[in-house]
Amino acid sequence: MFHLLLLKDVLCTILSKLPAKEAVRASVLSSDWRCAWTACPRLSFGADDVSKNVKGKPQRTKMFIDRVNAGLRKHNGRAVAQIEIKYIFESKLVDHLNNWIRFAMSAHTKNLAFDLAPPNNFPEYGDHYRFPSEQFTDNKSVSCLACLQLSFVRFEPPPTGFIGFPHLRKLHLHVVKTTRQDLESVLCSCVNLEWLSLLRCHLKDEMKVVRRPLCQLRYLKVVHCDITKIEFDAAKLSTFVYDGPYMPITLHHAAKLENAKFWFRRAVFQRCIASLLNGLPDVQKLTLQLGMQRLESRWTLNSPRVFSHLRHAQILLIIHREDSDKILYLVSFLRVAPFIERLEVHVSNILNRFFFFPL
């Protein structure tokens, strides 16, 4: 009997390391393994789980809902470390998505991912799924949630009772619809957040988190977002990645910023350097890429401030052909980087001719 129990325990351990789909497939190998797959703490449900023989969108959606509900029922009363839902959002999913979030909280889920974004042309799919923030009103419901990934979701925190995600360490937002005030409310509640990524989140406003600093934030990424200004108070931030239109960026108390990468579009070199000098004076390694802009004829920056910690800089420019004779003036960047040890300047023009100027 002990031998059989040991084998069963080993089997559960093995299956717990497999993705849910693989664990289910393994269950057909033996009648004794039929329900063993429910020991798998990582559940992933996607459109691929629905048979391709099912015709019609309503039928496919119903089958997907049934699959998820059946899978969660088998794990009722058990801890589930990870739940991933990947399906294009439609209105009939709302109640089920709300229920699946309730299940995740009751199952002490650590990693929760809702990828509901359509492949393209977002407007034709209607409004986003409204994230049920009202469910997060007590510390017990979110005590285990450490990683949250949301796509095609709308944030509207309630005016009272919302405690946010005080134990969250990683947050990824993709095509999330929200306002400056609501996003700030959510982020200010993430007092233990270490990793934050925003992709295609169009605030059309400033993104500020200074009222309640993100004291544990170490990684920040903002890509293709319609934002007018970024201002963060994050003393432990070590990596910052930005890709999008030029905007003012200010990081308060970011004395530990090791690596910053920027890809500014529609930007002027001197203006970018002046802005970064004011907003990120303590950066140690800087990568700056500017696309299709005209170079100034001379260096005009007059600032008493310098990058006192900058040791490595890489500048990548795509310029107009007629500006090729102005490339060398970029060496003037050294005026505000007196302690730099390595400078790389990569330039390409519209003919795709590349020039590399190492220091």
C-alpha cells in the first residue's frame, strides 16, 4: 500500500510540472490516471482547445465556456497556481469571466492571465471587458496574487472599498482602457510591484505615480502607448524601456537606474538629450534610437547638469541623406557625459548606408 501511495504521489508531482493540456493527454494512458491530471496547478485555456470541426462563432464560444467551466470544476477546492484564459472577448463571456476570477481568488491563484484582445482592428470588436475591481475589496481575496496579465480590459476601480493588489509583484497591461486617475489608483495600490509593462495603453493623458511611490519597482516598460508625459517615483528602478512618440520623462529618486533604452519617434536629438538629462540624470547605460528626423546644424544645449553616472551610451539614428555631413557634431554629446567610457554612434540614411563611430 505504501508503495502504491508513493507511486501516486510521484505521479502527481510529475503531472504538476506539465502544462494542463499535456497532463490531460497523459490521463488516457491508464484508468488509474484518469483524474490525476487535476493535480496540475497550472491551467491554460485557449481557442485552440475548441475543436475545429465546430462551425459558427456562437457554438465555438459555448464550447470554450463549457471546457473552462468543466476544467475548473475538477479543481474545485484545490489550490491552482496559474490560470490563463486566451479567447477573443465578446459580451456573452462577461459573467463567465467574472466567475473565473472569483474561482482564481478562491483557489489562491498566484499567476492570473486574461488575454482577450482581438488580433487586429480593435474598434470593430466593441468595448473592452470591464475588470470587476469590486471583487478586490479584502486582503484575503488577493493575498496570493503575485502576477497579473490583462489584455483588452477596462479598469474602473470603485470609489470606495477597492484595496487594489498590495501583494502583486508583476503587472502586464496590453490594450487596457482606463483613465489617468484610475490607472494611478491601481498602480498606487501595488506597493510591492517589481515589474510593470504597458503595451498599447492609450491614456491620451499623463501617467504619474508620485503620490504613493513604487518603492519596489525594478523594471518599467512602456511601448506604443498614447501618453503625454511619464512621471514616476521609483527609487529601486534599474531598467526602463520606452518605445513611442517623444514625450517628457521624469524618474524621481532613480539613483539605481542601470539601463535605459529609448526609441523616440518624431524627435529632435538635442531636445531628447535635454529632456533625459533633466529626467534621468543618474542613468548608467543609455541606448537612444531616433527615427527619421533632421539633425541640427550645431550643438546648442546649455545646461549646468551632466550625466554624472553615465558610462556607456549607444546612439542609433535614421537620418535624411542631406544631413550626412552633420553626423560628427553628435560627438558634442560628450559635453554632458564627461565620465563616459564607451560611446557608440550608429547612423543610417534612407539608402540604408550604415556608419559606426566608436569612441
